[in-house]
Amino acid sequence: MAETDSTPATKSSLVFVFLVVLIDMLGFGIIMPVLPTLITDITGGSLSGAAVYAGWLAFAYAAMQFVFGPIVGNLSDRFGRRPVLLGALGGYAIAYILMGFAPTLFWLFVARVIAGIMGASFSTAYAYIADITPPEKRAQNFGLIGAAFGLGFIFGPALGGILGEYGTRLPFFAAGGLAALNLMFGFFMLKESLPPEKRRRFDMARANALVALRGLHGQNKIVIWYAAALTVWMTAHVVYPIVFAFYAMEAFGWSALTVGLALACVGIGAAIVQGLLIRVLIPRIGERNSVIIGAVSMAVSSIAYVIAGPDQGWLIFIAIPIGALQGLFQPSINGLMSQAVSEDTQGELQGAVASLQSIASVVGPPLFTAVFAAFTVAGTLYYLPGAPFGLAGIICLCALAIFLRGYALHCTGEVAEPPPDAQTVTD
């Protein structure tokens, strides 16, 4: 039985779990405005070359999360949530401080690999909340994780931009210091939530990153089309955290502070759409129209990134609120997908969606940074810093086309029967 969440110890544990996720997102956001300068300082190269390295750094981070997510989750089932969460914070502190001191690209990659492995602890954070919260209050407390994501993406870039004015490496030390402080707080305040009698042995066969994709096996054609649309869209969406800082510095000569404030505006727009407009618009206009608005808004906003000249950085601040409406895309498709599957396969479906999102996070960064480098490198035939955003807009429209095909099948009721071996066997 889950503990009641009214005791002081439980409340402090919830605060700690919130801070674990918040610090990871703050750390991710803090480094975004200054990462281009750090890489160019280390390599002595151009922004174009630095962007390519940044793409592979993001690839390493996402790949580690994809591989280690189920491993870390299974370890927490075996040894408890507390050691995994505390270990993650210790790893964060080491990773960010290592980035701050990194003398070469090799050490930057080592740091991002460590951070990616530690970032796989998100699943443990959700499990901890489920352990200590009664079923009727879990949705409310799971919302803390979403709030941590949103706040981290708002305040992280702004803080990184401000600190970056005093030193390129200072934001990394700040992120490491925050992780170390939370580690000390958790060491004294965090109680174990999983009693020994509820633990299970570690099974490597269940700790396979590809296992979750089995949730799509045997699903009807509607779900497959929706899942494909979501994967394509998520690949396009990666362009913002990966390329924005490089683009703004190259196209407009923005400082780390301006980049950080602009990214904070992106975070605020996402928070408004996902925290408020979703609840109002989707019930009124339906999932189909919400998906269309989300895709078209991203495509339209990408035009501003492509056409903005050196003295037209103000266009970006017009594009940001327009692009924020893309936040309607994913929850609308998730809602339609959940309607197209049976109640007993909802968990499998969401696990598969999470795996697809991880794959998109692995594929997108090197793709978009390579495009940025090709269109900004010295001697390029056509100089266009906004090319990655143009490509993202096109990819987003492809996602919309895939979705509309799936929706047409949904409306006509055309559903493929699952193969015999995928059907549920009942007594």
C-alpha cells in the first residue's frame, strides 16, 4: 500500500524528487546559451564546426538515456529508489563540473555520456512518486514532474545566459553545484519508498531498450500511422534545443544573454500552451484540428527563421509565440492513440511512444546540426543559417500528412485485426 502523502517526510521526499528533475532540466537549459562558445573555445574552430560537435554531444546524451532508461528503472526495482536517485544527483554534479573544466572535446563527450546515463533516472522519479502516493492522488503528483520540466526550460536558459556574461564555464559549475546541494539535501531527507519485500531481482532481459517497442506489435493500422506521425514530428521538434543558440549567434550575433532570454520565452510559450490552452482548445475544436494547428504553426514559424536577415532578429520574437502552438500536436495524437487501443494495452502503448521519442532524440541532433554546418561553413554555395528550421518545418508537414492518413482510417473504422499471436488470451 502506498504511503499517504500528508506526512512531513513524504512531502520532503516529493520536494526532493521534484528537485532531481528540475536540476536535470536546469542543467540542460543552463548550458544551451553558452555551449556554442565553449566548443569554439576548446576547438578554436567556427560556429559551423562547433554545431556539428554539439549534434554528436546531444546524440551521445540521448543514446545513453535510450539504452540506460530501462536498466536504471530495473535497478531501482532491485535495490530501491533512494540509491538510484542519489546516485543520479552525484552523477549530474560530476558531469557538469567535468564540462566546466573540460580541456578537450573528449572530456565534453565523457561528461555528456555520464549526464545521459544519470538522466535515465526519470523513470525512477515517477516510480518513487507512485510508491508514496495513493492512487487517487498520483496524477496530481505526477504533474510535479511536468512542472519541473517546464520550469527548468524557462529558468535554465535565462540563468545560463546571465551567468554566461561572467564566464563561459560558470553556468556548468552552477549546474554542478545545484546537483551537489540537492544530493546533500536528499542524503538526509529522502526516505526509501520501496520496502525489501516488494523488490524483485534484476532481469537483464527486461532491461532492454527495445522491449518497449513491442507495445506496437499487433496494433491496428490506425495506431501505426499515429505512432509514425508522432515520431516524425518529434524528430522535427528537436531542432529548437539543439540548433537555436548556434543559429542566433551566427545569424544575428546575439550574446549568450540574449539567447538565454529568447529560449526562456520559448519555455514560457510552451508552458502557456501545454498548461492552459490544451485544456481549452482541444475540447472545443477536437484533436484533428488541434493537430493541424500544431503542425501548421511550426511550419509557419520556421519561415521566419529562414527569411530573417542579420538586422531582423525581432522576427524571431514574433515566431516564438506562433511556434508555441505546436504544443497542441503531441497531446492530441496521444489522445487519439489511446482511443484506438484497448484498455489493457494502454501501458504498452505509452512505453512504445516513450521509446519512439528517444529514437527521435537520437536521430534529430546530428541531422540538424549537419544541415546548419553545410549552410554556414566558409565557402558555402548558399549561406542560410535558418536552413535547419526550414527542414524541420518540412518534416513537420510530413508528420501532418501521415497523421491525416491515419485519421482517415480512424473515421472510416478501417482497422486491421492483430495477428493471432498478439491477441490477448483469456481464461
